[in-house]
Amino acid sequence: MATSMQVKNKTPAPVQITSEQIFRETRDRQDDQTQPPPKHNINDSSEVSDYRLRRRKEFEDQIRGARTKNQIFVRYADWEESQKDYARARSVWERALADGNKNHTLWLKYGEFEMRNKFVNSARNVWDRAVMLLPRVDQLWYKFSDMEERLGNIAGARQVFQRWMEWSPDQQAWLSFIKFELRYNEVEHARSIFERFVLCHPKASAFIRFAKFEMKNSEVAVARSVYERAREMLKDVEEEAEFIFVAYAEFEERCKEVERARVIYKFALEHIPKGRGGDLYKKFVAFEKQYGDKEGIEAAIVSQRRFQYEDEVRTNPLNYDSWFDYIRLEETLKNKDRIREIYERAIANVPPAQEKRYWQRYIYLWIEYAMYEEIEAEDVERTRAVYRKCLKLIPHAKFSFAKIWLLAAQFEIRQLDLTGARKILGNAIGKAPKHKLFRKYIEIELHLGNIDRCRKLYHQYLEWCPENCYAWREFAELERSLAETERARAIFELAISQPALDMPELLWKAYIDFEISIGELERTRTLYERLLERTKHYKVWLSFAKFEASAAEDNVILEHSRVILDKANTYYKESKPELKEERATLLEDWLDMEKSFGMLVDISVVQSKLPKKLKKRKAITREDGSTEYEEYMDYVFPEESETTNLKILEAAYKWKKQKVAAV
């Protein structure tokens, strides 16, 4: 069963209507609705009365039903004005103001109505009431004063302006009053208004206008006094000082007072914060390029660079490179107070995190500061205070800087205060021991000839870092230089007995060289044997063999060297067959050593042991799965060659045996 929403008759309509026809008909109907109403012709006074009555009734009805009545009142009053019924129009305006007397637009339209119809006293009354009720609306005052001026009542207009100025309006109001006086050539009145103006608005723009007014009237001295007053009043106001100083200097420049202008620029550059003097620096540089000599131009450029550095350090106070550049600039001018001020500002920017990488550049600010106080300023107490403050600031529990400790100690030494230097280095070792601190402290005491202090320092050094082979070796070398052989040997013995050493080969070599230097050959052999118990490195075998060769006097003792090398070869052959390269290197060095024996040479001993060098290739699989081949050098020793030949013969015999069995 078909529902009501279904279309029953699907045959096309006899008359087809297009979308274009629908849109055209809609547009025509809209045009008919927007046409103005037909004009109504009025023929006699009774029809006029009826028309006015009907229109008034419409306006009254609209007023009663509207929430916002101001627009209706305005239309109502305008209509009454068009009917020349001014009394009714005035009544409508008064009714409107009774409901919204704070609406300055109503007052403006009301006053314009009175002026338009030349009701002067009424208009004056309206403006007077308006400015008393809304004294902060400048437009009302402008209209009031303009009306009085148009009527030729100059005294009345001046009185309006005077009343207005009592409310301390904005700058434009004061300037309008001044222009009013100047239109009637009342220069003294204008000057008195300017005096009140700059007191009401003590800003650079007000003073500059006042000075330009005096210049226009050829009162140069008065204009200069205006700028002087402005300078005194605004020198501490950062936002205004730059503008007044620039204007003052340009004024003196126009008056051909070049030196006065230069003094003003320099005074301004000293008193205005560097971050706010951008335009001032540019003007000063341009001024010096025009009027100054070489020194003046350089001073101006320095001032401009100073401003740039100030801007950089204000933007990023932790950019220590900018501080260094700024300090170097100030040091060229040799103003101690200025340089110290920059240093103090720079070191006040402590890195935010207690991590050494953030402090590495910062600490050089302190170093440069201390160097400046000592070398340039030659102030010993200030230098000492800088070092103390720096050492107190560094968090030594987390990290420290050996450089600053050493510089502080060296400074005290230069002041011949050895006790102070020892105290600083002692604190350094106690709070933040470092290898550099120990080495430099020992070096200082050694130069002073304090051997006992050096021994104590070495004891502390080795207690703090017993694995440091450098310290053990230097300690033993100190005792050897003092001819304390037993002490030196005891130190070496204690050193090699340590469970962990950072460079044991260095220590063993030093010990062996020590024994060789004093001619203890047996002790040296014993040391080599003890060393071979710890390591079987081929360099140890070779060094032992060279020692025996150097100590040999005939071929019999020379055999000791060959025995050592033969033991080394046997060790690699039996215990470490995989270390072919080390074994081959050992044999090549043995051959070179035999050639150096001269008349006692016996190359045949070595040649029978030398390996053959073979180039081989091995497959290497890459990350992408592909395979490539790499060449390498392989060594085949004589015993390996014989074994290989035997294996080939055995394989051939087995193959032949299998062939015979198959037949």
C-alpha cells in the first residue's frame, strides 16, 4: 500500500517552470517590497495638522515601546526642526537629556541644533551645561571654544580654554590653546601656556615643542633654558631622557655650538642606560663624523660598540664571549672604575647548573679579572680578594679547577708569601686533589729545596692515587737523584707490588733502567725474569735479549741472548700458536739483532725458523647480506709446512687405496 509521502502521479506537468524563472520572480517580488511608499500630497492647513499629529503620535509610541530611546529622540527632534517648531524640538532634546545626560553624543547634537539655527545664547547654555557635566570629553570643549571664536568672542573663547586647562587635559588640548593664542599673535600668552603645559605634562615631547616655539621667536637663550630644565627634570626618566638629550644636542648643533653639543652627547652617554641609547649612539657617531677629529670619531665608534655589547649581554647574560669582548673594549680605554664595573657585572652571572662544562668558560672571567688587578691595576689586595671569592664560589665537592688554585698560589709566591701559597695548595689537595696540583706543588717545593716536603707530598699523592705509575717513577727518580739507592729501589718494589697500575710497562722499564744505570746486572736479570712471569709479550723477550747482548763480552755470554729468544719462540710455538704475527715479528727482530753482532753473527740459527708469508683471502659478510673478500697476510712456519706435506701424502694414499678396492 502506497504511503502519503510517495508521489502517485509521475507524469510531467503540462507547464514546465525552470529555476531561472523561480529566481526572477523572487527578485521581482523583493524589488516591489523595497520601493518607497507613495507620496502623500497635503493641500490645506487641516491636513498639515493631521499629519503632524499622526507623526508625533508615532514618535511617542516608539519612545514608549523602545528600550534604547536615544536614536528615536534624535529623529524626533530632527523632525520637529524640519517642521520649524524649534520650541518643540528643544523640548524633545531636553527630554532626551533627562534620560541620558551622560551621553556626550546627545549634547553634541543638541548644541549643533542650537548653533545651526543661530540660537547663540541657548547654544552657549547647552555647551556650558555639557562641559560641566562631562569635563573629560574633549569634543565638547572644542565645539564650545570654536563657537565662541566664530562669533568673534575671543575673550570668551580664551575663558573656555582656561576652564578646560584646569582639568589637565592631554597634550593636544594644550597645543590647541597655544595655536589659538598664536592665531591672534598673543606670544606672551602662548609662552605662559607653554609653562603650564610642561608642568602638567613633563615629557620630552612637551619640552621640545616649547623650545621650538622659542626658537621660532628667535629666543635662543630662552630655548636653551627650556632644554636645561628638561634635562634636570628628565635625566632620571629612562623612557624620556634619550629623546631630550638628542633634541638638546641637535639644538646646539643648529646654533653652531659644536662643543656644547659634544658635551651634551658625552653626558648623555654616561648617564643613560646602555640598553636604551640606540638612537643616541647613532646620532653621536654621525655628529663626530661631521664635526670631530680622529680621536672624536674613534670615541664615538667605541661608544657605539659599547652599546652593541650592552645589548648582547642584556639579551643573553650567560654569553661569556660577549663579556670578554666588552671587557677588552673597556681595557683599551684604561678606565679602571669602568673596567672593574664590567668585571663585577660579568662574574655576577654564575652558571645556573653545577656542571663543569657550564663553568669552563665562566672561570676564565675570574682569571682575567685577577690578572688585570695584578698586572694592570697593580692592586695586590684586590687581586687576593678576587682569588678568594672565586675559590669560595666554586663547588669543590662536585668539581674543581686546578688552574685557579695554582694561579692563586703562584700569585702568593710572587708576593713572597710562601706560607700563603702552601696554605692555598694544601687546601686544594684537601678539597679537590688532582694530579696537576700534586705535580706543581712538588715542583715548587723541589725548586725551593724542601726535600722532606716533597717526600710528604709524594706520600699523599700515592695514598690518593696508588695506581699512578708516573708518581711512583718520579718519586723513585727523586730518591735516585739524591743518591738514595735503597730508597729508590724500595719505592720501585712497592710500586710493582700494587694490585692495579695504569701503565705498568712504564714502571717496569723505569725500574730496569734504574738497575742498569747503577750496574746491577744480576738484579736486572732477576727483574726481567719476574716480569716474564707476569707477561709474555714479545717486546719483553726482545728487550731481555738485547740487554743480555749489550752485557755480553764474548760469544759464550752472547748465547744467553739466543737462549732467551729461542725460549720466546718455543713459547709462541707451543703455548700461543694463534699469535703468528707476534712470533714472526720476534723472529725478524732476532734476525736483525744477529746481523748487528758483527764477527759473532750466526744467521743460520734464525733462518731455519723463519716463516713463509702468504697472501690469503677471507670472506666477509656485510650487513645487507652481500659477501666481499678481504686480503690478509698469513705466516706458515717450517713445522706447519712438514705437517701439511704429510697430510697431503696420507690423503693421496687413502685415495689410491679406495681406487684399488673399487676395481
